[in-house]
Amino acid sequence: MQPVVETLSGLERRVELSVSMADVEQAVQAELKRVARTAKVAGFRPGKVPMSMLERSHAPGIRYDAINSKVGQAFEQAIQASGLRVAGAPKLEPKTEGVPESTLAFAATFEVYPTVTVPDLSTLKIKRAVTEVGEAEVQRTIDVLRKQRAQHEAREGRAATDDDRVTLDFLGTIDDVPFEGGKADDFPFVLGQGRMLPEFETAIRGMKTGETKKFPVEFPADYGGKDVAGKTAEFTVTLKEVAEPVLPAMDAEFAKSLGQAEGDVEKLVADIRGNIEREVKARSMARTKTSVMNALVEAATFDVPKALIESESEERVASARAELKQRGVPNADTMPIPADAFTAEAERRVRLGLLVAELVAKESLQAKPEQVRARIEEFAANYEKPAEVVSYYLSDRARRSEVEGIVLEDNVVQHALAKAQVEDEAVPFDQIMGTA
């Protein structure tokens, strides 16, 4: 007679299992005989160790494993008969009341995967990001590239402003006492790039060569230097040089410096436009995908197994530890990181994962080989030797799987856009590029 699976609440189930001690002991004796053939014990040749000695030394561990194996088999048989999909590991509680000595009995409590119902996509409201790439956007990108390659030339009488390279001597004190790292001579930096604290840069703006200024600077409480963090220092600065940025001309040399082998400026501009359009397309798709996924998960109404949420939370904790370790944070492996902090995001990710998987299966949205290749070729176009990149991805199963996952998500997004209520959202170029 098959065990009956009892519904407790929501996705939680319970089933009572029993295991014959005779079957357990039979498995134990069989394993002991197998071990006896090779067991090494001081004073005995291999295969000659007395069984009574092996019973004392090996039987407890073997018996534990045999019980676990038999209970696992009983659980699997009960689950297969019920047709349920188990989410996470079951929790076992031994039972003794009313159980004969010849039997081991357990109550297994577990969760099952929910029945995932795909929401009516026509009711979803999605915003599709749209960003125009015109002459102004291309020119601004070219200007940035020119600024990155600017040469600075000293200018007498020039008031320091952003993008100027200033050279100065400075001395900082706290309560009239110099502090470590607070003094430098002939120190150069470019104004406006955030290399120095904002108050420091503000004080330098407008100064001219030969001028000296004294001003306070308040160090943030989370400043890297613990000796000065949260304190106010007094700086005395003498400006020794102001150098104005001189941008390179848009000529053949500039084109070659950016990888245009022939030095063709028109081709360079075309390449820059192509790169911008590909980047804008990728960022717009990512923004639109976020809107689609948010709409899907908000429309989902099914329960999510707690075991999957806990597992996802633990993965987020592990990722957080790895990131802290990479940053050089001491004790990253042992510092307390509460898994509860990730519960809400973990539940969202699990719910979305279940829903997307159901949608993919229902609508046959799996990534097709030609889609994967096209996506790889699109990605490879950003490299100097696209053919080598394509070959590398197609020959590496792990990397190809990554692209398949991206294409699958793209298929879900495009399917949702075709069914949902879509509103085009104009996103400024600076915003989509993260430079606003």
C-alpha cells in the first residue's frame, strides 16, 4: 500500500514513511562483507579482519548510511506514485508511538512546486525605451574622445577651471598639526574629474598661477584615511601652474589613434556612430526587459516554495561575501550577513524564474541556434577580429550557454511586447548612457 501524501497548507505536504529494520540489517551485512575484503587493521592481513571487530568499528557508520538510503528510497517511491515535484529537501521526524520494533518510521515534511499560471499578457502595461542617436549624440561622443586625448599647455594669468590641469603645493593641518598624506609639492591633477574632495576642488577653481589660498576641508565620516575621517582640516595651497586642455584635431592622426588604420576620418565617424547605436540598442533593450520582467512578476499570483527562497537567499549571501572579499574587506568569510536582508529579492527572482520557465515551455520560446549565432555575431562586431570571437563562443559550451540564456530572455521580452499594452518611453541619450 502506497503512503498517502497529506496537504498541510499552501505548498507544504507530509507523508509517513516506514523502513524494515530487517532490510536495513541486510544492507549493513552486505556492506560489511564488501568492506571485509579490503579492510586494513593493524595485526591482520587484508581480508582476514574478524567480522566482530568490523562490526564494532564500521557497522555504526554503515548502518546510518543504510537507514538514510532506505528512507530516501521510500520517499522517492512515495513521490513518484503521487506525481508531485518536490522543491528543496524534506524534513524528517522519527516516529515511535505505535511503531513496532521491527520498523523505523518517519514523517517527511516537504514543499512542492506550484502550479504556475501565466497571466493574460494583454493586460500587462509595459514601457519600451526609445533613444534617438543623431548628429548631436555622435558629436558629443567624439568630443569626449578628444578630451580624453587632450594635451595640456600652461597659460599665464588663466583662472583655473574644470578640465584644466593644475599643479600646486599644499599643506593640510588638523588643529594646527600636519597629518600624514596632507602635504605635497608640485602635485598635478585635472580639475573636475573628482580626484580630490569636492571642497578642495571648489577652492582651487578661479585661482591663478602664483596665488596662495587657505581654506577648510571637511573629510567625510567614511573617508578611507581613518586618522582624518570625519574631521575638518585647514589647507594652505600655492598654485604653481594652470594648463589649459588642447584638443587634438579631427584629422588622420586622431583617426589612427582610435584604431582607424587608414586614418579615414569619415570612416571613423561612421564606426563611432555604429558603436553608439549598438550600445544604445543594448541599453534600451535592457531597460525594456526590466519593464517586462517587472510587469510579469507583479501579475504572478502563485505561491513560491520557501525552500527555494531560502536557497536563493543563501546564494545572494555567498555572492555578497565574494564581492566583499574581492574588495579586500577583512573577515569577509565570517562577518555576519543576515540572509533575511535578501528575502524579498530572492522571492522575486524565484517567482520570476518559475513564471519565465512556464512561459518559455508554453509558447516554445527556447533559443534557436540561428538566434544564438546572430547574437554572438552582433556582440563580436565590437571587437577587432569578429570572426575569432564568434569561433571562440561557438566552440565553448559554457559561453554559448550564456548567450542562449540571453536570447531566451530576449524571446520572452519580444513575445510579451507583441501581446501587452506597450507605451514607448523617450529616454534621453545621457540618461540611457548613464552620463546624466
